Amino acid sequence: MPLSPEEQEQLEAIEHYLSLDDPDLAQKLRAGSGGTRVKARHVWLSLVLLMGIMVLPVGPAAKFLAVAVVGFILAAVGAYGVLGNSLFQNPQVAAREESREKPERR
């Protein structure tokens, strides 16, 4: 549902005053943070890891090797994703990510 002209003017006024009051926050909001995508990826990979750990013992208990294999694969993919995105990240990439999330003060 589109905004009415009056609402659009109010929104523009709020944006203007925000940029005057806190230019760093206004810049971050205009550019988008990108940090949310990384956090969402960590959440999904953590859920895959947890699901794999939960499914893994069901296979032998139900005497289905395929279920155990699927659980192992899910756990391995989740662990690799979580650890690969956080612990083993290239320090240069990590520094670049941090500088992208925290713009320099001028």
C-alpha cells in the first residue's frame, strides 16, 4: 500500500532530521548493513547442525542406515558452515567485514 503525499513528506522530514542528528546511522540505513544476511546464515547453519545431530542417532535406533547417513551429512554441513564462517575465516576478510559494518567517523 503506497504512502499518501502527506505521509511521504513526513517520512522525508524524519529522514532529513535523522541525517542531521546522526549521520552515521543515516548512512548505515541508506546503505543497508549486510550484517543481517551473515547472521541469518549462521542461524540456518546452526539449525542444520542441530537437526543433523538429532537425526543421526535415529538411524541406528530404527535400523535404517540411510537415516543415519542423512543425519551425518546434515551435521557435517552445519558444522562446516558454522565453523567455516566464523572460526576459520580469513583475517583480511574479517577485517573487511568489520569495516563494512562500522563506517569510519568523519
